[in-house]
Amino acid sequence: MRVALIGHGYWGPNLARNFGAIPGVRLARVCERDAERSALAQHLYPWAQVDRDSEASIGAADVDAVAIATPLATHFELARAALLAGKHVMLEKPITATSAQARELIAIAQHERRVLMVDHPFVYGAAVAHLHAMVARGEIGALLHYDSDRANLGPFHGEDDVIWDLAVHDLSILDRLTASQPARVSAIGAGANAARDPQIAHLLLHYDDGLLAHLHLSWLSPVKQRRVTLAGTRALVFYDEVQPDEKLRVYAGAAGADGGPGTPGAGQADALGPNERRSSYRLGDMVSPRLAVHEPLHEVCSHFAACVRDGAQPLTDGAAGLRTVLVLEAAARSLARGGDAVQVEAV
Ligand SMILES: NC(=O)c1ccc[n+]([C@@H]2O[C@H](COP(=O)([O-])OP(=O)(O)OC[C@H]3O[C@@H](n4cnc5c(N)ncnc54)[C@H](O)[C@@H]3O)[C@@H](O)[C@H]2O)c1
């Protein structure tokens, strides 16, 4: 598979490196508008043809697939042109700036019988894969609450607000774990232009089955945080992506601390007198599962290559990208209305 990479800014080099490490995949072209960044690309990949004009890369006969790592506002036009030129397309997150654009790309990809994939990297990480398997086996029980802290300083690149930059990661994790869309979203923000492009935001996602998700997203944190607490009826999970070891900690026996209904030890708690009640923050064992060590982006690029080779539907296909954008659009509407809960448009 011969890949053309469009955009060699902050994230593009990571894609180039990972595509370069996959057997059977060759980085054939890199397209970068900026003179300095394109010179760097030529230095790093001397075998590749480096273009400044996207039409040359997209239209090239020696290219099978196009990976797009340019700013969000450019995603749709570049992806549309590539699909219409008969290329398979992988887009960086978020897939497009509007749901209408995502729908159009899905339709073109279907018509042209090309693979359309979006890079939702956390979905391909070992921790989320493990969580997904636990949810599928019923080990976490019914999901009650998803609470995320996703914060860092920046960005010093890009042009989107903090919700479009960071919420995508949680939305893609939730999409993988719940296989459902939130019904309503409310969003509030802080920052210079808080109602339009906040630097800090809180999102509440209300699901029809009772799950409530809270996302705290910040570009104004001196400390990088990627933490999720997941509460289910059978287990509590603490997931810290920043930790090199013990990214996941699973605590058994979740609901009803102090021997509440339906939990182990409930009878014992009732047998105690009023002054003998003990507080317990741990009901069961804590397990930190051993996770495979691999770079999620390597899995993303390998998965895309495999889907192109086999004509398969990616895990994070155009529809997954669309579902994410529909929630982001609802969050933007809520933000503009001062945090009102607004409906998420149906897929
Ligand atoms: N998957 C992730 O975790 C992750 C992380 C960071 C960024 N991203 C995404 O990657 C994309 C790029 O983000 P970035 O931070 O690298 O931005 P960036 O601004 O650092 O880089 C974008 C590059 O694209 C170039 N460019 C723009 N239009 C072009 C065109 N038409 N033809 C050729 N080159 C063009 C720019 O010159 C720039 O060098 C965004 O969609 C962003 O959301 C994803």
C-alpha cells in the first residue's frame, strides 16, 4: 500500500513514522504547504516525493491511500478530493467540521467502494480494548457514570476549541464502550470567548439507559491529565492513560458502599450497632490487568492498512466519526445557549 500523507505539522510526523514501520506499507508522498515543514519532510523521508500542492499527491497514480493530518477546516475538501480520485482515506480526528460533511464523505466512500476511516486513537489502545472486553462480558455491570479529566497546557498549534480538540477522545471511548449515543448534552465553558471557543469546558452527556458522563476538558492545566473513573453496578474502574504501568485499576463490588443493597457483606453491615458502623472505601479486590505495550497509533495505521488490503470496514469508520461530530455539534449549541441540555441529532 502506497500512502500519501497530507500535512506534516505537529501530528503528521507521527503518522509518517508509524506507516513507515508497517510491513507492506510505503510512505510514497508527503504533501506539506509550509516551506520549512516540507523541507523537514524531505530530509526525514528522502525516498518520498514531497509536494507542496495537495492535488499532486492526491491525484498521483503511485498512491493507493491518503492520510490527512491537516487542520479540521481542511479535512472535508481534501478527503472528498481523495475519495473521488479513487483513494482510500484516513482522516485525523475529528473527522469533519460538520455532520453534513461527514455524511457526504460516507456516501462518497460507499459509492466509490473506498475505505474511509477516522483516527480515534484511544479506541486502539490496550486499556480501552480491555475495558471494552470487560463491558461485553458484563464484568462492570450496567454503566452508571463515566467521569473524565482531560487536561493539558496548550495547544500551541491547531485552531479548534477545547471541546473539538479533547472531547473527541472521550466520545470515541464512550462510543466503543456503550455502542450508543447520548440523548442530550449540556456544555459550559470558561476562557476569553467561553460561549464560542472555550479553553476549559464541562460537558454532561445524558444517555437514555441512565448513564451520565461528565467530561472536564482543559487547555489551561499545568499538569497533563488523562483520567477516567467508570462506575458500573458490578465494578469501579480507574483508568489513567498517563501512567506507564497500572493504567487500569478495577475495583470489584461497586454499588452501595458500606454493605448497601445487593453488595457483598450487606448482612454484616446490618448486624452492626449504630455506633459500630464502619466506613469502607474498598469492598472487593483491586486488580490491575496486564496490558499489551504498544503505541495506539501503530495499531491505528495497521488497522487502516489491513482494512484497505481486505476491503474491510474499519472499527472507527465514517459512521463512528459522524456520531462523534453529532455530539460535538450538540455541545456547541448548548454552549451558545448557556449550558441548556440540547438533543443530539439522530444518526
Ligand atoms: N490523533 C490525535 O491524538 C491527534 C493529536 C494531535 C492532532 N490531531 C489532529 O491532527 C490534525 C492536524 O493537527 P496538528 O496539530 O498537526 O496541526 P498543525 O497545524 O501542527 O499541522 C497541520 C499541517 O498541515 C499543513 N497544511 C494545511 N493545509 C494543507 C494543505 N491543504 N496541503 C498540505 N499541507 C497543509 C500545515 O502547513 C501544517 O504544517 C488535526 O485534525 C488534529 O485534530 C490528532
